[in-house]
Amino acid sequence: MIVVTGAAGFIGSSLIASLNEKNFKDLILVDDFSNPIKNKNLSNKQYREQVHRNQFFDWLRINQESVQIIIHLGARTDTTEFRVPIFDELNLNYSKEVWKLSVEFGIPLIYASSAATYGDGALGYADNHELPFQLKPLNPYGESKNDFDCWALSQKEQPYFWAGLKFFNVYGPNEYHKNRMASVVLHAYRQIRETGGMKLFRSHRPDYADGGQLRDFVYVKDVVDVIHFLAANRKHSGLYNLGTGKAESFYQLASECFRAMQLPEKIEFIDTPADIRDKYQYYTCAEMDKLRSIGYTNPFHDLAAGIDDYMTQYLIPNRYF
């Protein structure tokens, strides 16, 4: 059995769809399953059992001999949430218990970290094991992810294989429930469909043009491919960046959205809100040499190809992965 936590979420449900395509159906789905909109991500998925996240640890103690791997994607991901105890409970302490049980029962573990751990990027985007202890994330979400990375790296007892994946800007099908936390691609699609145009933040730095702010946007199908690779090989434990290794501008993203929707380009610029302006990132880009060095050779979708697949196969026909 393969356990996927955060199973009803964006990346979790996309992973389950991909596992089903590869004929993996002996799956245990862990989540709270309380959001009916989010649960639509699991429609037509094939799996063995749903387990509420609050019952998962008891379930695992009983069924541990049948579990082949735990893929721990469940987390509170709202970067606008500032109540630290929520992140301590759902991101830090819950993940520690997953880790400890993985060690106790000899189960390999893949878990979701985040590029939010890198903060403003002043220290770079290297996925080595020294940098996390120096990083200063910009919000409690990023802090909770970095705190767990540091805790994991400090443990003498570790799962025989583990990987912490620092997701960069993931976009793709099954994020429909995420509202404000959805990708810029989904926001662009909805805004263009409703208004015919797209608004982007104006640059407040002289070294970046309006809309020239850069991000490493990674398609969710590439994310799940990397998870498949790590789960199959189970070698070279550690932290890994998961982006494309290429930074693209928001202007380019908006332009590709208009192209995929076969609409004339109409982009205007608005001021970045004052309350986030001093923490706004102008550049993120994953260093991907480490993942490549352990044998991952699959190409990543470039932004145009990823947006085209997302728009034409999922958003426009209103489909789930």
C-alpha cells in the first residue's frame, strides 16, 4: 500500500490520478475530507481506503506491515495565515510524528517542503543541508516548513530513505479549491474569462520592468513525475528543490494564458499593495543540479507547454486530473 497524506489537495490528488494511470490502486488516502469542493478532486479516483488525518497514526500502527511508502503532502499552506500555533500543529508537529513512525516501522518517506523556506532569496536557492539553518522565511508557513527541514536534518534516527521536496510555484489541474492561494495561472484564467484582461503588479524596483518579476513556475505533472522517480529509486536521502531551474516573468505567463485561450492580449499594471511590498519577491529560481545528479533526466514542461496543457485539457473543458 502507498499512503498519500493531503490526498484531497492539489498535489495529493494529482499524484493519485497519476498513480492510477500507472495502475497503482492500493492507495490509502489521508486528509480531513471536510471540504466538499476539495473532495471533487477525488471523483473517479481508485483507492483502497480513506483515513481521517486524526486517525492516521492509530491506523498506521495497526497496518504498518502493509505500507510500502508514505508520501506526506498534507499541510496548512496559507501564506496569509499568521497564527503560528496552527502551523505548529498541522505542519511541524504532525510531520514529526509521521517521521518518527516511519523510522519505527522502517517505511520510506517523501514529504512536502517548500521554496517559501528561502525567504527573500538573499541567501540563494541551493538545496544543500547547511543552508536551512541560516534561512529566514517571510511568513509562518515558510517558517514551519523550514523548522521541520532543520529538525529532520538534525535527527540521528532517520527513515532508511527520505526526501523533502522544496516545491516552487506549482500550477495545474485540481487546484480549483484553493481560492486566494491558487496559482497565478488559475487566477489569470478566471480574470481573463470574466473581464477580458489581466492585471499584474507594477514593478517598484528600477532593475525590473513592470510585469518583469520572475518566478520558477513548475507544472504539477512534472512534480508528480519526480515523486514517482524518488519513490521507485529510494536512494540518496535529503532535501531536493522541485522547480524547473528556469525563471519566467509574470508578463510572459499572462501572455501565454491569452494565447492558450485564443484571446487578444490585454494586460494592465496596478501597484503592488503597500502591506506586502517590502516582502515581495522579485526573483525565485530552483537550483536543480542535485536532483539531476542522482539520475533524474526527464525534461520539465516549459511555461508555454504547461499552460497550454492546463488550459486546453482541464480549465477550458472544466475537467479534473
